[in-house]
Amino acid sequence: MKLTKGLILGSAAMFAGAGAQAADLPVKAKAVEYVKICSLYGAGFYYTPGTDTCIKLGGYLRADLALNTNSIYSTGRVNGVGGANNRLSNYLTTRSREDLSIDTRTATEYGVLRTFFEGVFTWTSGSYTGAGTGAGGGATAYSGDGIAGGSLGVYYAFMQFAGFTFGKAQSQFSAPWSNYPGNNFDGLPGGGGWDPVNQFTYTADFGQGISASFSAEDQVLHDTTNIWNVSGATAAGLATGAYGANDIGGSRAPDLIAMVRADQAWGLVQASVAAHNNQAAYYGGTELTGHPNNKWGWAGQLALSIKNIPTGAGDSINVQGVYTNGASRYNFQQYASSTYAMYGATGLAGAYQSVGLAGLSDSVFVTGSGQELTTTYGFNGAFNHNWDPRWSTSIYGGWGAVRYNNTAKGYICGAVVAGLALSTGVAGCNPDFNYSVVGLITRWTPVKGLTFSADLAYTMLDQKYAAGSTVVLPTQAGIAKPGATYELKDQNTVSLLLRAQRSW
């Protein structure tokens, strides 16, 4: 027993000694990084581990169902197979979208250094266009995303530092609500649009909510509608509302923007101006044919928002008005159409159907002449009302007018009379038009971040050709329209956009 007891005590002492020696050895502890809340820039920001940079992730998932339109960017049935108003036109179009945004901010001795990115993955159902006639009769072709396809879009990609903004951001010309004063409908005329543009901007903050911005913005695609060489007009183009061959040249100068804004507790007021350089390519196919000189156009806009009006907490009124000359995209923003061919019924004897034709440009010219700038003006606005924390409704509308000067009308009307056999001749020809939208949207938010909405929009094209005028349009296989006589007539359409969106 004494021997056994001695062995046990000796073993215990040995392990105790070994434990003491192990405890004395230096051990490098593994660093532990904890994600900490960053309260400097509002809710949702966290410190990136090991840095003094704060980051916020956000986004949404959206499902759309649009009725009586071929586009979720709801311009309604205003052109193409949608405007054809026949068996090729969609009664419904669907879209699914996932949005991701990344916002980073770092405090520096020059102020906050910020970067912001927002991209979307989108799948949209397409439509079928006519593909002509074959031995077996008519044929169609699908245009749209593939079953397992889709697209990637880059909305925002910019950095801000010491008052400067570099990259793709909303135009400084636009009001904060842009073409959405209270709506989901995308095609509202009457002011600058939301679609971001590459820019180099400096913003001066004077305090008390007053600021001014000066910006150079990329005009390619974003800020140009059409520069038409009417000498290149064809009957096929005229039948779609294109009054010539599009003859846009390369960019020589960015669009120059100046904006001043006062943002107060009662609301916001903003004034914006833009200068837009119009450069055509050539009269013909080579340099030897010559070209018209460049012409600068311009746009001016006033915007007003009134908050906390007596109708209810959080209610607001947003309105803006715009005038352009040679810079039409600042009125008919990027999601609005620039050509219109809307078909409907007719009661005129000898006419197959009625059609509303219209076209939007920055300028027009003919071979050997200079550019004639196009004038537009318009407005849009909305009244936004909250019934309670879960239900809200907005009434909105937009109106845009397009006016060609007498010289431009002479060019266009000569082409229309010759190419489409306008029955009333030059005397009955007037390519001016008005385009307007009125709508009603109601939203239900049963829980935070989840919103269901229904947006009903009524769209009207007011063309200015003489009453009773007819044109002879060529066969248009893409929209299955026969070559026939059509009455020129005002048109309208209605669309409904149903949306479910989970934001996070």
C-alpha cells in the first residue's frame, strides 16, 4: 500500500510540474476582430474590421407585373409592337430584380471620403416581333432575356472627396425626385431624369441647407435624343416617327451643368441650367460630303417641394417645370420615348386604321444646311398623401410639348408629304406634338421594408397634323402592319404596374 501510494503521489507531482512548465511557456494569442457599429453616418454602418472605414450594405428584391405594355419602363404602348395594338402586343410583361448597394465612408482631414456602388441583376420577359412572311405564312421572333439569362446593370459608381464627385451619379440638373415626384411609372416627361451619368462635379456647401454644384457630364447616349438629317428620311423610318437619318457625331464637349439648391425643413427649392453641344456627323457617308456646324443648346429647370402640408404627417407636394432649346433630353428624360407610333381604330372612310406619329429631336437639318434646334417645355408633379403608417397614395402627372421652328417644319413636312403621301399636303403638316401622363399609385407596407404597390397610368399623344389627314404607310413586317392608308389621329393608352418590393 505504501508503494502504491508513493507511485500515485509521484505521478501527480510529475504532471503538476509538467503543467507548471507548460504554463510558463510564452503563447501568442490569436487576434480577435469584432464588427463594431459605426454611428457617425446613420443606421446600418459598421466599421470594417481593422480599419477606420465604415461600410453599409443595402438593396432590394423586386417583382413586377406590368399590364397592357411591352415594357416595365412603362411608357405604355407608344411605339414598336406595343404601339401596334395588335396580336403581337403584350397584355402583360414581368420582371424580377435584385439590387445591391455598397456605401463606404472614411473621416479624413479634408472631410468624409465616400464611395458608393449600386448594381442590379435583372430578368425581364420579352415579346415577339414579326419576322416577315414565309412559305407557311407569318413568322415571329422572340426578343428579350433568355430563360436562364438576364442582365447586369450598373446604376451608381462614384466617389466623393473634399466637395468633388467623380463617377456615375444622378445628374446635378435633376431634382432629388427626378422623374418620380410620386410614382413608379418611369416614362414621365417634364424634367430631368434619374438615370445616373458619368460626371466630374464640385459642390459647395454654404450651410443652412444651401448648396451649389457645377458639373461636367458625359453627353454620349445619356443626354442626346436625335440629330436628324432629314435628307436621309425613308418611308420606313417616317412610319415609326423618325423624321430622318440619325446623324449624331462624336462628343466634343461634356454637358455643363450649374445648380443651386435650398433644402430646409419646410421643403426644397432648386434651379438648374444645362448647356448641351450638338455635333452632327456628315451630310453623307464620307468626310468629303461636309457637315453642319456645331450648335449649343440649353435647358433650364425650377423645382419645388413642400413638406408637412396640412393634409397629414409626411405629406408632400413635388413640382418642377423645364424649358429646353436643342437639349430635349432634359425634358423627355432617358426613360421617355423619343419616337411615337401609336395605332388605334378609325371611323374615316377609306382608312385601314388610325395612327399617331411623332418624333423628338435635339436638332434637324438637310444636306447643305445648318442645324435647326428643337424647342421643348413641360412640367411634372405629384401630391403624396399618407393615410396611416402603412397606406399611402400619390396623384401624379407630367406634360411635355415639342415645337419645331418654321425652317425645321419645312424640312420635315417635305419628307412626310413625299414619303407618306400626306393627304392634306404641306398645309396640313405639323410635326409638333404634346405628350402627357396622369396616374394614381397606392402603396401598402404591412411590415417595415416590404411594400406592395399598384400604379395606374393614362398616357396621351396629342399630334398636330390637320384633322382628317391620312398617310400611306409601307408594310411593316416587324409589327405586322400592312401597307395601307391610315388616319392621323390623337392616341391614348392605359397601363398598370403591380410591384412587390422587399428593401433591406
